[in-house]
Amino acid sequence: MSGFLAQLPALIGVVVGAVGSFFVVMRGEQVRFRRERDARWEERRLGVYVEYARVLKQTVTLTYRIAAHQGNDPHPHPLSARDAEEQLAAAADARDPAGEALLLLGAPAVVKRAREWVVVVIEMEAFLRSGAREPETWSALLARQRAARSAYYAAVREDLGLPPGHSGRWEVSPPRPPRS
């Protein structure tokens, strides 16, 4: 019995060490699991954010082309509203599921900015359906759309912890006349 008592402190040390090691390993696993889970959700949110912007930008590009056909925009590839009708419908149909995914996974600030952007795009579509030839009004709508898009991207970057990005304004110099 005295041999057992002599080894008891060592046995207690082994048990305490094993229990402590177990808790340290479990804590490390929990931290690793949370970090991996957060990274997966962040990737999914980024995918949803990108997809929403992509489908909304499809509509925006079509509106540029229709506006050019109506004389409101200098887009180099005009398209009549009649010819664009099917493409606009497809873009609107794609926007709905992308918007639902955004509502499900998006941060509230991003969803708010997305809504502001889509409202301006819907106003652009309504302007074009009216058939108005008002380049100044169209330019104001474009400025609002660009500002709303920029605010959406800023909210996405903030939600994902990304650095500020490009403004998205691509200044194109006018074509030069051919040399004689």
C-alpha cells in the first residue's frame, strides 16, 4: 500500500495532465471549426453578393443599349426595346432568386444598399418604357445608379473586411478623327 501512496502524486499528475491536454485539444478544435465555418459562410456570402451584382448589371447593360436606341445614351450598341424584351425578362427572372439568396445570407447593410440599387434600376426600366427622349433625365438616372452600385460594393467590402476598391468609373476618351 505504501508503494501505491508513493506513486499517487505521479498518478494524479498524469490524470490532471491528460484532462488538461484533452481540454486544450478540444478548445483548439472548437476554434478551428468556428474559423473554418466562418470562412465557408464568408465564401458563400461573397458568391451571393457577386451573383446579385452580376444579374443586376445585366439589366443595367440592357438599359444602356435601349437608351442608346431611344437617343438618350451614347452606348455604341443600340438595341430596340422590342428586341431587348426577352433579355430584360430573363434578367428580371434571374434577379429574383439572386435577391432571395441575398436576403437569406446578406448582411443587413448590404441588403439595404442592394435594395437602393435595384430601385434605381427599376426606375431606369420605367423611364425607358415611357419612351421619353430626355438625355438629361437619363444622365441623372445613370448617376444615381452608379452611386447606388458604388454604395452596394462599399457595403459588401465592409461586410467581408476587404480594402476599398475601384470606383468603377471608366473614363473613355472620345475617338480621334482619322489622320489624313
